[in-house]
Amino acid sequence: MGCWMGSPGGGERVEVMCKSALKYGYRHLDTAYGYGNEEHVGKAIRESGVPREEIFLTTKLPNKHHHRVRESFEESLKALDCGYIDLYLMHWPQTDTETGEHVPYGEEPTFIETWKEIEKLLATGKVKSIGVSNFSIKTLNDLLPHCSVVPVTNQVEIHPCLPSFELQKFCEDKGILLTAYSPLGRPIPGQDKPVLFNDPGVVGIAERLGALPAQVLISWCVQREIIVIPKSESVERMKANITLVELTEEDMAVLGEIYKRPGMQKSLLAYHNYTDDGLVFGWTYEQLGWNMKKGGICVD
């Protein structure tokens, strides 16, 4: 269950959502310092009645704390108040100042230096595994030669409009699992449903299986052996999302080719700046290793 509520905070909402998720079988909760709700996620875990050792808890280092990794980790650990963290991620390769100003690409601390500090957290016994998020083949190639510990996962946006096949193959070769955030996509302006929920390929498969489009999209990721972190506050959708369907090879191919249609190869998130000098949190797409294409992006 992803715990980003659309904006930082959402304390009571995320608490209710996490308690419901744990009640109906979810065991992986994914939050972040930047989500502003670690205290409420931790409270939901403590009050859920589910043994702590059955729950896999992920949180993330914010960009503005790359220069103070240990202190930021301890702040998250205290806020969560769950004894330990199962997975700690570098949320983005970019660095910000404490006041939120973007640090230019290549200036210290680089993500290589940040990762070395994250590696040191393992010796504390307070975190079981470490990984990265929003890394490309380029940034992973820059990072991996300097790693004493290979990231266990790379958490990125994945869905049929952005399947990241090349990235998955690269990560598999390096022993890195992929985790999919926003696996259902998101609504575009003026619509109340994610664009993929109306896609004829997705809808056709869902109708044949007597399932919801969300179940099809989540099952597509799972059958690719990708970790999936959907998010829903609706109990009924929670129950549906955790109920997988079996997709045929033909189904997998149909979903895996959606991005090839004109205008469909794209991110479905709002932080992109599709201009010649477009920046994402202070870095160009070239620096991020994201290959821009007209009308969308391909994360190489």
C-alpha cells in the first residue's frame, strides 16, 4: 500500500487507510519522510494487531537531507516508532538544500556520496535493507561501481504507458528488483479515472476475466516479477487490488504493447517539464538518464 496522499500530510486519512489495508491482507506499507505522515503510518502499524515482524515497512530519505543521512534516518525511525525499518530508499538522485533549493548536478553531496552514508546505516541494525528510487540505467551505472552494497530495489513509475522493459532487464542483470509506483497511472485533467482504466486493451481483458482494470494492471506487474505498491482509500478497491487475476501470454503482450501506440509512451505524473530546457527537481532529463520523446518519456 502506497502512502502518498496526493500532498504532504493526510495524517488521519493515511492512518485509517493503513489500518484497513493491514486488516484486509496488505503487509507492505510504503511511506517517505517527504510524505509527512510517518507518525500516522507507524501508529496504524502499532494499533493494527498485526505482529510487527509480519509487516514490511519502507520509508525514504528526502532530497533535502542528502547531507545529513544518519540524522534524517533517525528522525524517520523515531516518527514511525516501530522498532526498525525494513527498507530505506534514497527517494531521488537529486540533492536539495534544507530550504528546498536544488543543488546543481554534480555538486556535493552527489548521490554516490549519499549512498555511501546510507550503506553505513546497515551497521546500526535499525534497517534491514537499502535501495534507491527514480534511478535510470545511467544513474545506476554511475552508482554501482562505488557500491559496497548493491541496492536491493529501484522504485520507479511503471505501468503499460511506461513499461521500463530495458530498465528491468538491466536491474535483473545487476541483482536489483524493480518496485512499481503509480502502477495504475493517474487521472489526467478533466477526468476522474486513470487513463489506462479506459484503454480498450485493458478494459477488454478485464471484461473477459470478470475483473476490474486495476486488477489487470497490478497482475501485469506481478507476473513480470515486479513489486507493486498501489494506493486506495476505498476498502472495496483495496480488496480488489489485492486479488490478482491470471493473465495469458496474449494478455501480457497486449498490455506490453500499449506504449507503442502514438502518444501513449509517457509518464502519467505531473512533475514533468516537457520543454527543451525542462528540469525535474533541478536536473535535466539527460542528467537523469531519461530519454525524452515527443508527448512522453521513456526511462532508459
